Amino acid sequence: MEKICVAVRVRPPVAQETSSSTYWRVEDNRISLHKTLGTPISGVSHAFDHVFDQSCANARVYELLIKDIIHAAVEGFNGTAFAYGQTSSGKTYTMNGSESDPGIIHLAVKDVFRRIQMTTNREFLIRVSYMEIYNEEINDLLAVENQKLQIHESLENGVFVAGLREEIVNGAEQVLKIIESGEVNRHFGETNMNARSSRSHTIFRMVIESKEKDSNYSSDYSSTDAIRVSVLNLVDLAGSERIEKTGAGGVRLKEGKYINKSLMVLGNVINKLSDGAKQRGHIPYRDSKLTRILQPALGGNAKTSIICTVAPEEVHIEETKGTLQFASRAKRITNCAQVNEILTDAALLKRQKLEIEELRKKLQGSHAEVLEQEILKLRNDMLKYELEHEKLAMELEEERKSHKERDQWIREQQMKIDNLSSLVTLSDCDRKSSQDSARQSLKEESIDSHSAGHGDGFSTPCFKAVPNAFVVKRSNYSRLPDYSPLPDAISNVADEDTWLKMNKGYIADLDSLQITPARRVQSFPTSEATPGCSNENYKQEAQVLKRQLELAIEQKDQLERNHMEQILLNKQLTGEISELQREAQLIREIPHRLCESVANCKEIYKDVMSIMQSFVPDDESSTLQLLSSTSEIGTSLLSTLENHFSVSIDGNRTFPGNNSLIQEQCKVLCERLNKTITSLVLSEPSTVKPRHSRNLPCSCGYKVAASSQLARCHSSIMILFSVLMLGYFLSFFRLVIF
Ligand SMILES: Nc1ncnc2c1ncn2[C@@H]1O[C@H](COP(=O)(O)OP(=O)(O)OP(=O)(O)O)[C@@H](O)[C@H]1O
């Protein structure tokens, strides 16, 4: 999107005005109306892309305003430049120029061919046409017979004038000649305003077609053998005119009406377009042939420049103002120019192929990219899962290990229990069977040893019960025969190697077996030994068993004794613990008690102090001061101690008081107390008589009584504080101990 380029050109004044009071001033790209004295007239100042003053030549106008459009047209963009303004303002001069100052069309034509020559990679075909819209009819200026041509519109060609002659040209000079020939056919007329007034709008059109020269080697679809077709319109409009000024009548009047009407439609179109996309609504292009032809240039697919010519004379101020307003509106219009290409079937096919190829590449690229990303993502996921797996495996291994350890520990514990159980059972049975077998052997000494089954002699409950119990107990934690083998012989039960074999490396805590050392030395008859054994053997065995039994009984008794001792010791310890607990409770209560004591002491102290005060003679202010300071020290000490004990009650383990400070305070208190009492005792009897009635018989007797009372006061205070200090230190040691 780009704005229409708008410039204002002020033509030189035609005649010197004698009595003008205003004038147009041009400064840079601004034009404004001033009074003769130079004062600007407010509201009449406009800025444009360019403002050319009267001294400006056509070449400069072309350079600044038109050249870019011409170059763009060569490259395939539509372009339009037209001159708009009141009659005699210099439109024709700007477009056609003069011999000394060639106009825009002339310069443009030359420039087009210059540009074409510079564009070596393309081949061009230029067609030119020249037409006018006269009284709202289109006439072909290059073929006078082509009159009243019609405007058509097609998808392929857009808006076009049917039947218009187009001359294929190959050089600027040729074009200029054609233009010259066409100029002859233009409608000019003489008016009061202009001796050679254009009575029609003329449109010089160049159609520029181009094609890349050697497209076979091109791989870029943008430079295939597509044909670019651009239309360049250079328009010289007829000027708006006021009938009273032009003095037109008859034909001129009719022409003037058509001119004004078409210019009014152009103004409407410009107004609508300048309103902006939202408000503009319907654009009345079809209301005039001019706007219809210029439609692409006005808000369409073209680059457009408008040169608004104005007459500087004061007499034309209103028309100039109108032109400037038109220009201001036109400035707001935006166009959307793009390269126009026509595709032949071959070009279309080639382009489509290239586009497909490009899309395929893009698709492949994007697909590969997607795949690559997918693979990367999968790899990342895989890595994550691997790490997770490793972590889980490690955790599982740890779990297995700990499970195994736990199992082992349980087995060991179970085994210990089993061992102990079996040993205890064995011990019981052993004792029984030993007794039985002793009895039996004694009995059997009297009978024939061969008549009785020798096996039965060992089919004792002990012999059978032990392995069975063992097996049953072991089978509790494992049904596998490997884990619960029948011992070969019960005598091997305590054998460490057998334990190892039996438990597949699960070694029982052999230390626990030490509690039954007797098992290691006991010897039971084996089943293999049984068939060959004799009565002598039985006797020996019975003796052994007997000895073992006695030993076991001894051990048992010893154990029972130990047990009893332990129970006694336990009881004693329990008693001691209870005693200590009671003591601890008492110690815990000390702060409470001490607190209470301090409160009591405070009261007593107050009383004692007041008693002592009663002994102070009225005129003995020094003694009174001494007493007062003693009282204060005591009160302060009591408060400190109270604070300390209350903190101790709250369970604070930090010793709050300053130990040395309290001791110091206590010491000072003692000294002061001694001094006070000495001072009181040494006072004269008449003076030391208490101010409150004491009913004492005489001064001598009073002095003795007072001395003893003061001594009691002293001792009671000392006792009080001694007790409190004791409590304080006790409390201190309690904190230290606990
Ligand atoms: N820039 C200029 N320098 C010198 N002379 C100029 C210039 N512009 C216009 N003129 C002269 O002013 C007169 C009127 O100019 P021109 O015919 O170009 O006006 P116009 O706008 O085309 O009028 P109309 O609409 O009636 O055709 C002419 O004689 C022309 O030579």
C-alpha cells in the first residue's frame, strides 16, 4: 500500500497585476496565501509531497514526481500521472511542455526507452495509444475514425477501451511523432481564459510488455517466461472553468459543462477514496468515463502521481483554493501497486512445476525437521526413561539387599529362638530321660539285656521329641527340606560345622549357645552305635547322664539364686529411684517455697524496719538516713531474690541473678545493719526513746530493753537473709545439677 504522490505547481503569472492584495508563497513543500505585506492568511496553507514554484522547469517536476512511476512501469507496475487544475493553470504546459521545456510526456517517453535499454535481461514490446474524452465520448487521437469508443472490462485485461488503436513502437522519437500526430486531433478551443484551451481530457497510454530474454536457463520461478504487462497513463485533464470567466457560450459552454461534470465526478471519487476504507462506501467510478478509465490509478493497482496546477493570480484565488483542497484530499488516497504478469500456458506450467517443487522441498524440509525433532524428543524421552530405569533398578537392588538382610536377620533370630527352644526342651527332656534312663539302666541290670530291643532303650521321648520339635519349629519359617534337615544325630546339634551345613551358611549367633555349654560336651548314643552297644555302655552312659543331670541341676540352682539376687537388687534400685524422684520433686518445689518465703520475709523485713525506725531519735537525721538506706538495700535484695525464684519457677534454666552482685548486696546490708543498730544503741536514752509509746519505766531500763530489742531485730534480719541466701544458692546448685 502506498499513498498517491501529490504535488502542486504554480505557473508563472500571465500578466502583471496592478492591484493585488494577496499572493501565494511557496516554501519547500508548502504553499500558503499571504497578504502583500507578508502576513499569512490563516487556514490557507497546505503541504504536499512537492510544491513547485513558477520558476520550476518541467524536468524538475519529472525528476521529483514522475520518474519513479516511469521506472516502475518499465518493471511491470501500472503507473498514472495526471495534471489537474483550473483552466489556464498550466496543465498542458506541464504534460506537453514547450520546445525549450519539454513536458512530462516527452520526458517520460524518452526515459522509458532509456530504461528499456538499460534493462538488458528482458525484451520489451511497447504499444502506445492516445485518446481523448471529449464531451464524455472517447475518441481515438491516433485514428480519427475511431470515435465514441466504448469502455469494456474483462478479467484478463481489466478496464479497457475497445477499438482503440495501439501503435507498437520501438523508440522514443517514434512515440513523440505519434503523439504529435495525435495532438492534431485534440479538441482545443479559445476561451477568455486560455487562447488554446483543452476542451477534452487526453490520455496518452503506453502499454509496456516485457519478458525475460533467456528464461531457459532460469531456475527461479519469478523470472520465468511470464510476461509483464504494465499500463502507463499520462493524462492532461481539461481545466475546470467558470462560465462567467471563460465567457463560454455555445459549443464552449457545452464542452465546459461536460468538463466540469467529469471533474466533479473525479472530485467525488477522490473524496470518497480519501474518506478511508471504512467510511468510503461506493466509489462512483462509473459516473464518468474519465474516472472509469482512471479507476486503477485511483485506489487500485497503480502507482499514481497528481500534479495540481494553480494560477497565482489573485483573481483565481477561489479556484486555486478549490484545487488545493482537491490535492489535499487526493493525498490521502492509498493505492496497492503490484507487478502485472500474464502467464502463457507454458509459463504457467513451468511456474506451477517450480512452485510444486518448492513446496515439496519445503514440505520435505519441514517434514525432516519435524522428524528430526520427533527423534530428538524420543531420544530425550528414552534417555529419561533409561535414567529412570537405572534409578529404579538401583532402588530395587537396594530394596532386595535390605530385604535379604532383613530375611537373614529374621532367619537368624528365628534360628536363635529355635535353638534356644530346642535346647531348653532338650534340657528338660534330657533331665527326664536321664532320670528315666538311669532308672531303666538300673532295672535292666537285672534282666537279660538281649531279650529287650536295644533300640527301644533309646526310643525315649527325649530322643524322638528333640529332632521332631526341631523340625517342626524350623518348618515354621521354611518348608523346604534343605532348610530344615533332620540332624544326623542330636549330639551334633551344638556342633558348629553342622549348624553351618544345616543353615546353608546362615551362622547362628554362637555366643548365644554359650549359655548351654553343657550341650557341647553331652554325648547321646547315635543310632549307628545303638545296635552294637552293651549293658556296660549303658551303665557308663547312665553315669554320664547322671553327672550331667547333677551338673545341670547345680547350674539351675545357681541360676535361680542369681535370679533371686537380681530380683532383690531390682527391688532395691526401684526403691532408690522412687526416693530420688521424691527428692527431685522436692527440689523442684524449692523455688515455689523460696518465693513464698521471700514474700513473707518482705513483710517481716518491713515490720523489723519499722520497729527499728521507731528507735530513731527525732533529731538524729544521720541515723534515719542510715536506716533508710539499709531498708532500701534490703528491699532491693529481696526483690532480686524474688525475681530469681519466680524465674526459676517458670522452668528457666538460665541463672538470672548476678551471683557476686547478690553476695555483695548481702554483705553491704549486713554492714549497714550493724552500723544502724550501733548508731541506735549508742544514742542517748532520752533521745532513743521510741517515738511511739513503749511504756518503759526509766531511761536506763529503756536503754537495756531497746538494746535487746534492736539486737533481736538484727538477728532476725540476719537469719532472714541467711535463709534466703541459702535458698538462693540451693536454687543455683539445683540449676547447675539439673
Ligand atoms: N510553468 C509554466 N511556465 C511558463 N509558461 C506556462 C507555465 N504554465 C503555463 N504556462 C503558460 O500558461 C498558459 C496556459 O497554460 P496551459 O494551456 O498549459 O493551461 P491549462 O491548464 O492546460 O489550461 P486548459 O485547462 O484551459 O487547457 C500557456 O500559455 C502556457 O504556455
